[in-house]
Amino acid sequence: MKFLILLLAFSVAYGQLPFTCIHDNHDKRTTEHVIHMVLTDMDHDDDGKITAIEVMGTFIVDFDRNPLDQRIDHDEFVKRWEAHYRDIRHFATYLFLHLDTNNDHYITTADVSNILLDMDYDRDGTVTAMEFKEWLRDLYTNCRIHN
Ligand SMILES: [Ca+2]
Ligand SMILES: [Ca+2]
Ligand SMILES: [Ca+2]
């Protein structure tokens, strides 16, 4: 009950978009399975490092469909995330809300810079595959809601 109230409070804060931060998947894929899929998509050249261009390629170019405007709105993100990774829609909404780091209702290059900083745990200017997985695992297993 407490949790429901918490969720309700969050959805009001985010303009009525219902979401859940509890991972569930249509095909019963585990958290680790999905994380592995996302990493495989993200690390295009398979060198064990995640660059800004790769994050943009995956989170912006691959999701940017309708409208094609170099920014990803909630619908674009959730539709593809659910279809491709098979996570439930309300969990995809939670991911979108997190990835929209500046709360302007779109994922853009500005968010990519913030996301990369977030991923670079040891602050050495490089995001390794390990850091990327750690970041995503944290997102998948802990409720990471920002204001
Ligand atoms: Ca778009
Ligand atoms: Ca944004
Ligand atoms: Ca690093």
C-alpha cells in the first residue's frame, strides 16, 4: 500500500505518466538478459567501451522514428523498448523518465552527456562495458527517480 501511494505520488509529479520501477518482461527475460542485450546493441564496434556516439546511436538514432526530429519522446521510446527488449510498457516509461535527465520530456544529446557522466563511475573519462552494465543494473534493480 505504501508503495502504491509512492507510485501515485511519482506519477502525479511526472504529469500523470503511469510507470513502475519494478522490472517485468513479456518474455520472462531476466534483468541480466536484458542488460546484456542493451550492451550488445550499445557497443557497436564491440571494443568493450561505450562512447558518446554509441549512446547517441542507440538511444537517439535507433529510437527516432515518428516524428523524425533527433529527439525521442515518451511514445517513441516506450514503443521500441517494449517491442525490442520486451520489458513491460510501464517499466519502459520508468527508464524514459530516468533517461530524460533534464525533464524536458525528450531524450536529446543534452541527456546523453548527463547519462555518460552518470555511467563513468571512476571518472576517468571512459565508459567501459563493465561500468555500463553496472549503471544499467542499478537502474533495473533500484528505483532511480530523479527530480
Ligand atoms: Ca523523435
Ligand atoms: Ca531531456
Ligand atoms: Ca570509467
